[in-house]
Amino acid sequence: MTTIPCQSKTTSFFQLLQNTPGLDGRDNRGKTHNMAFVLTGLTLAICCGRDGKLSRLHRHMVNRFDALCTATKTWPDSAISRAQLPLLLAKVDGEVFAQLLFDWFGLVLSKQAKRWFTFDGKELRGSIQPGHKRGEACVSAQAHDSGQVVGQTYYNGSKESERPAVLQLLNDSKLCGQKVTLDALHLTPKATRAIHKAKGIYLIGLKSNQKHLYRYCICNSLTKRASYERADEPERGHGRVDQRSYACYSLETDALAPRWRKVSMGTCVEIIRTRNGLDGSLISQETCRYVSNARPASQEEAEELFDAIRRHWLLEVTHHYRDVTLAEDGLRTKSQPVSRMMSSLRTLAVNLLKRLKPKNMAAQIDEFADNFNALIQFMTQQMVL
């Protein structure tokens, strides 16, 4: 897989939005405002830290209206009104926008040089209505190496489950044939069969709900010597010292249930995470396990699995950016299309910000908020404008 450099793009993302008629679900009588102009204005507002309230995003679009007109060479009569903004967002074809978004980022898959991807769901808490416990949820696929979100889908948590949503995204994004890390929720015959059938590699969490497989893996680690091991250097931070050790065990195929034999499950990876206080006192120790159809034949191949497990949790860092830095959960809306569309715009913003590789994303957002011209320049370099 490679990500096509921005310089090789033949058109900007703004022009792509302009030239895709299927994106705008309004009839001709309702097309008072330019859809591409509004979506671009929202993206820039998110990059300036105005997320969390639709009113704050709208005020930024109004205040930067002239600058955005100059940057896009588009001259609407006026900025969209606060009342019209959610109505317009509800008319965007979200599937078309997502297709444009991920095609534009230039994901090219290779069966020969497989790369690691992780999948996880995140609830959009701002969509939870009074009296309900669940709302809209977003499932993302993220590349381990670049941290870029390369695919998304949505489901309603009060009616639907994350499992079929992840399976759909696996198939739709054609990532089944790559290397995939998943939470224990997705350790099912359907998911493992889809990946194994496509000649991909899966590395999936194992918990006690799979009681027979779980017990076997524990007994296996107690009675057999690990094929490969690694102990990471202690990491000091947040008032504690963390250390992780990894061990890779081979599984006997005949000892597994038929459903796991059919998907070539042959490896269990055990991770022990120890947390000590700065004075050396033990705070906690936990053991996690993952199973895989990969069969390491060298220390290097085993370490690839160890690293993949560690990077699996990088998607949680992306969720943290969205929750804390961008205040995603603060944007409350009753409209499903608006909630999903705003989530997709945040994905665009986070993917772009990650290209700068900032040490502190919040500081980078503050810099763009203070210097809007710097943001315009960055967006022009990235072929957004």
C-alpha cells in the first residue's frame, strides 16, 4: 500500500466536491448555497478548534467568509445562515462524500506488500437523545504506519451492532486481504473466515467469553515454552512506570474447535503489562491475549505481531483527538445525517492535521486559529483548496 503524494493529484478536493453532482441531494430550487464552499468552510473551522457547537462553527464561517471566498475563488452572495446550516448538511449524500474522501487520500492496496490496519467503533455521544442510552456510532479503519483513517461506516447503537458494521467495512474497503487487528468482540467465525478466505492476516483479542479457546491458550502458556519473547524498556510517565513483555506460543490445530481450524488459527500472543509507582511499588498487572492465523518462523516475524498489538491502540489516540481536542461529543444534534456528516468532516480534518506530524495537535490547532493565512497556505499545499 502506498499513499499518493499530494503533488500527484490532478485536482483539489474542493474542485472534486464542486464537480460531483451526486454529492448534493437538494433539488435545483434549494441550491441557494454552494455545497462545496460550505463543507470546506466547516473543515477549516474544525482545524481552527471551533468544533463542539454548530453555532461556533457557523460563526467562524461568517467571520472568515471573505478569506474563504478569496482562497476558493468562489463568490457566494453571503454566508449560509445558522438556521440553514443543519438543513444543508442533512442533504449531503454521506456515502458519496466518504467515497470521495478516501479515494482522494489515495489508498492503493497491494497483496504482496500487506500493511497493518486496525478497526474500532466510537459512539458519537452528541447524537444520544434524552431517554436513550445509545446513539450513532462510527466505525473506522486506520493504517498502523501513517495513522490515517482509510475507511469509515456508521451504525445506530440502539438498533444495530458493531460486529456487522466492522465486517461490512472490511469487505467494502477491501482490507480483508491485508493484515488486520481487531478487539475481542470480533473474534467470530464470520470475521476470521472473511480475512482468511481473502488470504489476509488477522490478530484478534481473546477474552473469557470464548471460554474453551481461552482456557486452552492459558494452559498452553503454562505448560509450553514460548516460541519467541520480548521485553520492552520501561516507560516513565503520568506518575508511573509501565513495562510490557510479550510471548508468542504456537497452537496445536487438533486441540482447537472445528470453527477455528478452518481459519488456520495457529498462534497465541500473550502480553503482560506491569504498572509500578515511581517508588517501585506495584500498582497493577494485567495479561492480555491475542490469537492469529500468522505462524511466525523467526524472531523478526514474531516482533511484527508484538508491534501490531501495540499500534492497535493508536486508534484510541485518534478517538482522544476527536473527543478532547475537537470536542466531538459536544456537538449535539437530533439529525442522523448531520451527525454522520460532521463525523466525516472531522475525519478529513484529523487526517490532514496528522500529515504535519505535530507533537501537540491542540497547539497546532491553536496556531491555525491565530494565523488563518497559515491554515489557508497548508490547505493549498495539501491540495484541499
